[in-house]
Amino acid sequence: MIISVAFFCLGQDSLYLGQDRREPTNADEAAAQKAKAEAEIDSKYQVWVRTLTPAHPAWERILQSELGDFYLPIHKRQKVAGRSNAW
């Protein structure tokens, strides 16, 4: 039992490799971390869009104009992660 808990804990640490694990201490730091993460996702998304066939970027532009502030970031995260979604 103790060994399995130790392996579970070790596995959780590997999820955070390469990421800043420090918690923000105020709203300004939280907003800065969120903005940095969104900027990274957006740049990766733009690279992904450039790799598409000619017809596909037109659909992505429609999605960008119609999905709004809630669904568009979700769509971008999924596409950057290589996952398919309903859009």
C-alpha cells in the first residue's frame, strides 16, 4: 500500500515538469500567469493554423469570430493538444 502511494506521488510530479508550480499570491500574479499561459497557447494555435490545408483556415476564422471568450480558449487548447472537438 505504501509503495503504491509513493509511485502515485512520483507520477503526479511528472505532470508538472517544465511548468511553474508556484501558486500566485495575489490577483495580479494570477492574472499575469493566466495571460502568459494564454499567450503560449495562442502562439501554438497560430502555428497549428498555418499547417492546415487552404480550406481549413477559413473555418477556423469563422470559429474565432463565433465561439466567443468562453469556448474559443477551450477550442484552442484542444487543438494545440491534438484533440478533436465538436467544432
